[in-house]
Amino acid sequence: MGALKASTLMFVALVALVALVAVTGCSGGGSSPPQLVDGSRPAEVPEALADLDRAVMTRTRITAREIAQGGLRSCERLASAHAEPGSAVVERVGVDGASLTFGGGSTLNACDAIAHPFADPDRPAGSPWCGGSVGTMVRGRLRDPRLDLCTAEGGDITAFAFVEPGDDAKWIAVAEGDRREIYEVAGSFPVRVTTVRGLRAAKSAASFDIEEYAADGRKLRAHTLNAAVAG
């Protein structure tokens, strides 16, 4: 029971802190080491990845649907999808954005958040999310990475997309200029990642330079994910 209560508090904290950065403007900007988008300090990089240069650990939490309340409800409204009873909800917080992912039968759904999102009349009132995506699953894989572009008040754009790692991958690294952001693989879900460096905004597209690592730190593969907003 104590673990459920702790998970509930952590989820509430995520939603509250995403709302907080919209007011305070805390972000990873030029700080060293960079902060996460909610203003918190990143955790230590796992020992297995300690040799990676300028690696920054993002935060990942898995929460039961039944105890993920306010943020999940607003995400369901934005994505026009519903999490199945008993399903898991994955919360991620990185340097430039935060996301929420949940399954819904044959779909995979996500909501994304940044600091100071551009005012959008289509966004539900009070929602912390700047965008939502619904992806169709075919034989356990997504039809496309579900690219989402969130625009800040000043015009800066943050791109979000799903990476589908190999079954042997424990960690995903996304190159962001001179740093790598490290994401933990959560169960069987694709990993929702961000970039502000690989944008091709004029084409509503973005590129993500991906490295996959095993639990023991072995580099498994590297590739570039090219994603475009679905028409």
C-alpha cells in the first residue's frame, strides 16, 4: 500500500512540476549539469554507462492506471483515448520535455509537455500537455514514430517521438549537441524521446540520433530515426 501511495505522490508531483515550469521557465538551457524540465536535478548515470561523455539521465516512472489520476485524465481528453483497466502508465521527464505514455488496446497514446507552451485554444483548460498522439499498433509495433512538435511562447520547438528499441536494450541514448540524454526502457513500451537539435520545422520533421545499450553497458546498435508529422 505504501508503494502505491508513493507512486501517486510522484505522479502528482510530475503534473505539478510541469505546471511550475510553465510559470518559472526552469529548463535545461545552458546550465551545467543541465536540469530536467521540471527544475529537478537528474539522477546519476548508471554505473554501466559511466564511460559515456556528457551523459544526462532522464527520469522514468511506471505507474498503475488506477492511481494515475489528474494528469492521465487530461491526457486522455487531449488524445481522445482511454487507458485500459490494469494497464501501466509511463512518465518521463527529460531536459527539454516531459511525457506520459499509456496503451489502449490496439493504440499507443502519449501526451507531451514543455516549459512555456504557446497558447493553444484547442488545448483543454488547465491541461499541462502541449500535444497528444495516438499511434496504431500492428503486430506489436507502431505504424510510425508519432512525431509531435511543441512550440514555446518564444517560438522554440521541441520534438517528441517514439523509439522502438531492440528486445536486448536497457538504455536509449539520444544525442543532443555535445551531450547524450539517457532514457531507461520501460517494460514493452516504446520510449518517448525528445530533441531540440534535429529539427526540420519547415518540413514538420525531425531526426533523432539513437544509441541502444544493454543492461551491462554494451553498445548494441546506433541509428538515426527520421520522423515526420503524420498527415
